[in-house]
Amino acid sequence: EMGYADYGGGPSMPMEHMQHSGTSVADLTGPKTGIPNVNVTLTARKQKFQLASGETVDGFTVNGTSPGPLIRARVGDLIQVTFVNESVPDGATLHWHGIDVPNAEDGVAGVTQDAVPVGGKHMYRFKATAAGTYWYHSHQVSADEVKGGLFGPIVIAPASPGEVVATIHTYDGKRTINGRTGTGRVDLPAGTTARVRVINTDNAILRVGLVGMPFKVVAVDGRDIHGPTPTTAAYPLAAGGRVDLEAGVPAGGMRLDAGTSSTSLAIGPADPPKAELPADNVDLLTYGTPAPLGFDPAKANRNFEYRIGRSAGFLDGIPGLWWTINGHKFPDVPMFMVAEGDIVKMKISNTSSQAHPMHLHGHHVVVLSRNGVAATGSPWWTDTLEVGNKETYEIAFVADNPGLWMDHCHNLPHASQGLVTHLMYE
Ligand code: C2O
Ligand code: CU
């Protein structure tokens, strides 16, 4: 059933789970009128294509390439995207990962819209509300379509001379930066302030960083870090997450290391020798300096527990080891119910034996603590939080975007194996 489901050959969600007591999802759209500031058509195809570095991949493209074109907007812009599915057999959608769009624009097949069939189109319209680094990707059979290339970067900010967008993806086992294996180079004059916007479109965490010059972690998941200080440690970038790294370009150049020795990006007037990232990681729990959150988590009126586990059993008649949330297997996972304006606290624990980059749609959450240790650095806002095995996070957010929102693991095969729940507004 094409209409149902982004669960990739796994379970499909019965529609009765999708009934919404109040406003229907279809009413929660972006602006219906107004001339868009950014107006693009994105066409998805299943095809053989060449990476920028020449290798042939059998996968999916957007406007003929993967990654698809960079969409650039400024805060306040009305973005209009006409999405065309030319030849993606299972249907496709576009989800604006990290952009807190109105619910009907969220692009989740089976939740906020039906998948767009071959020959169909769908228009998305939403306002660019927060500056930052984001990406778009199909949300139908995501584990296959994203892996095969149906995604691209989106930046909400004016272009600056030192900006480098680095979309990282592994095609058929080949790690690439902007669709290129090997070592590329962005020629920037020494002394330029480089802002490197790194996007992890893979299913696993990546250790990324600039080598050759200390750098600052200036933004995470489209939210600024307060009071960042220079570091040489690696940044552990969750699957689906983004990080903006800033440094002055040295005369000898510097290098973006994306966690493999074979692929990196030299930035500057020269191509510096390769060097390894150090073993230590930036820890956002203590990085930067505190700043107001804009709400008081101590006044939370919803307190949720979110336990990720694993158990043997059957899912849609298929035996296996399946992920569980609070002991339940998909689709029998209760939704987290909220009302608009609620302050929500959630305790996420993981005893499943694997790590899970948990992505909540439509909202940014702030990390309060990890393993009982309170956050003392910059407010750590995120939309995609790596929850390691045996870790417990406390997070909080304001329920300020009505609708029905998916909350799932962004190791996308895990989502297709049922590591999915929803946040639902009463
Ligand atoms: Cu980046 Cu639900 O997805
Ligand atoms: Cu997972």
C-alpha cells in the first residue's frame, strides 16, 4: 500500500492509528497564498548515475544528481518546492529534516501525506523560520531511497564567502563528500573565516572535524551554540544530524576529516597533508556557556518515559529481534500525547545493545542531562540525538507545532524494523 507507509517492507501502520481528534493534518499547512521567495522544482528519478568523482551508482537522483541541488533561503522567505516523481517505483516524498515546518508540509508518507506515485507531483510551501543547516530526503521506504541518493542539502542563511557545504554520504560502500570520493579541495584565501556546514546523511555516527587549525562548533542541528571555544577534538555527528564548524583558513590550508582516511576535503589555498583526527570528542554537555532556554523545564506538565529495548518475537508475521519502545513493538507503541503549549520532559533510555540516533520531527529539543549528569555548557538544542547503548538522556521542549509527528531512529533500517513512535497533539 503506497499510501501507508514508510516502513520499508516491514510493518505498515493501520490508518486508525492516524486519526486525529482535533484539527486534521490536512489543515495544518504552510501559507497557501503569497509569492514564494524561493521556488524550485525537484524531480526524483531511479537511475544509474555518476558520482562527481566518476564512479557509477545505481540509485536515486534529484534533478539528475545525488546529492540533489542545494536549496538556499533566508529567514522569513516563503519556500515553494514542486516535487515530481518521475520514476521512483515505490513512490517518494520530501521531508525537510530539521526544519520545523507546519505538519502537512512534513513529507512523511503514511502520516502527513501519501507517497507521490510515479508520474505524480506534490507541492510543499513553508516559511524559513530559523537560520541553519538542514537537508531534505525522501520519507517513503527511506531506508532504501535515502541510501540510494534521494536527498540534498538546504541552507537557511545568506551565502558567505567562507561557506562550505559538506554533505556526507556513503554510496555502495564508498564514503563521499558532496558526491565525491577521494580528496577534494575548496579554494579559499588564507584568513577567510570558513563556516563548514557538515550534514550526515548516513545511518551511522561519524567523527568529523577540521584538521590543521583549531575550530569552533558554532551550530548543531540548525541552532547556534552559545560561547563556543576553539577545539581540536572530533565532533561525533549523529546520523541525520548537522554541525557547523568555524575556523580561520591558515596559509597551509586545513582539512575536513569525515571519519575515513580515503575521503576528505581540503579547505584553503593549499592542500595540506592528511592527518588523523585525535581520539577525543567534543562533548556538548559541557561545551560552550549557558544561555536562557526561553522556557522552564522544571515547570513541565508532561513527563514521558521512552525506553528503547529489543525483544524476540514477530512483526507482521516475521520472526526476528525487534526494537521495542516502553516494551511495545511497532505498531502497538503508544503515542506521546501533548497539548499545544505544553512543556514536555522526556527521559530516553536505551538498553537495546545498539546506539540509536533519535529524530523527532517538527520540534527541537534541549538536552538537560546524560546519565544523570546535568548539562552545563551551551543550551544543546537538537533534532537528532545519538542515544548510545546503556545511556539515559533527559530532554525537554515546548509543544508549539500542532500535528502528528514522527519520532524515530535515523539509522533508517532500524526505523523500518519498528523503532518508530509519534508525538500527537490532542
Ligand atoms: Cu530525516 Cu523522519 O527523518
Ligand atoms: Cu536505531
